[in-house]
Amino acid sequence: MANIRDPYHVLGVSRSASAEDIKKAYRKLAKEHHPDLKPGNAGNEERFKEISAAYSVLSDPEKRARFDRGEIDGSGAERHSGHRSYSSSSARGRTHARHQAEDPFAKFDGNDDWFSDLFSGGRRKRPESGGAGGAGVKAKGTDIAYSVTVPFIEAAVGSKRRISLSSGKSIDVAIPPGTENEQKLRLKGQGLPGLGGAPAGDAIVEVHVEPHPHFTRQDGDIHVEVPVTLNEAILGATIRVPTVSGPVAVKVPPGSNTGSVLRLRGKGVVSQKTKQTGDQYVKLKVVLPDPPDAELVQFMEKWAAKRSYDVRKKAGLE
């Protein structure tokens, strides 16, 4: 590495910095300048090598002490001028030190969780052949998480949402019919680029479905409560009922009551479990006139004087 700089200056720490301070400084800089985050940026790659070389020296107590004494330079290589020579075994050690300094991945074989968490592929492969800068390294790119919010109806019937990727590109994401709240959609190859020709990571889009004022969902079935008038409930009627795909005509049988449930086959949504379309269940709720109708009150007074029925006793509440 040309123009070897002081490793303390490279990491931005003082000469009295503790081992923990050095480690924290290195982690911060390594995350900022890793080649995955700025693919194709040669200047950034050189900066990453320089950071790795500096840490290789300062993270080793013996090498740090030797650098402080002026015996080795910032890459870990011997300073020959004015210093005693070493044995052949020491020379081999110097070769190994230089290799570590030049290989940004030499100190990382997946042992540091913080480093492997930076990549979706987890453990990094070591270079298969020599050379500075991690030549031959291959690793899948990092997955990136996104989120979108869609209305209940759009999630039920399907729609599209445009999102902006970290690369600056915008794409349309298809929201499949029957998408559930917090369901995750995987967009292949839309994450960070891979290293050494490995595939890019994916974009993971979490869908948040807004609640609906009337509809609720249970798997593929839709439930809704619909009010009916007293005369519709007693005499029967045809009413319009909302569904996720639009209103439909529904027959209310004569004598219907609050709590009566009508089933509309095939009017639900696609179940994520069975991939079949569910049904819609319509729960009726009888609603009296508001304000009360005087004529209806008079009729009920006459009717109740001759007839009566005990609903609470039948329900077991007395």
C-alpha cells in the first residue's frame, strides 16, 4: 500500500486510545466504507483497505507496541533502517502481517456478529486466490427492508404501490389479492449488489393494511354488520349490501332478527392458506326509527296488550 499513513490517524483515535475505543472506531468506519455499500467506487475500496490495515496493526497489542517504538510501519511491515534484523521465522511473521494488512477480510471469518449482520449472506468467503483487496471474494448482496401501507379494499382485491429503492430507482410493487396485514413480499435482486459477481440481495416489502370502518377479515372470509329496518326484518326485503368487490342485492328473509347471519358465497378474499376465495358473512341488526314513530308506538301498545313473549327467559337470562 503506497503512502502508508499513521494508523491512529486513519482510525481517528489518539495514541492513548483503549483497545475498545479502537475497536469501536474501526467498526464505525468499516460499516461506512464497506465495498458492498458503494460498489464500483475505487476510492472507497482503497479507503476500506487502509482502515483494515490500520486496525490490523492497532488491534494486535504486540504490533501496536512495535509500531509505537518505530519498528514497523502502518502496514505492519518492518522498518529496516536503524533497526536490528530478524531471523527467517521473523521474516515469515512479517510476510503474514503484511498479508493481513493488505487483505481487508483477513480478520473476518464470520466470528464477529456485528460484521456478519451487515450482510444477508452472513459468513463471508475468504479469497480463493491471493492478491490485495479481497480478490476472489464472492457474497450475495444485502437484503433491504421496505414498508408500504394500503387501504383494506386494495389489499383485498389487489393493487400496485410505487416505492423508491435505496439505489434511487422507483418501481411498482404488485399487491396480490388477499394480501394480509404485515405480509412480506420479496422482490428478487432489488437489494444491494453482490461481491465478485454474486447475485444482488432482495428487497423485502412489508405490507401494512389499514383497518376498514365496516369490514373485518378472518382468513379468506369477510364479516360485516348491516342494519335493517323493523319492517324489512318482519316482512322481508331485498337490500343492497357492500362487499369488497362492490355492492350486491341480498334478500332478507321475513322474520329476520338482530344477529341473523346471511352467507354470500365467493364474496370474500383469497385465503393465503388455501389460495381459495372465501365467503362474506352479513350479520343483521334491527334498528328502530329514531326519533320514535308515534303511530308505531300506538300500534305496539295495542299489540302488546293482547300478546306478549319472553325473550330473556328463552335466552336463559331469568
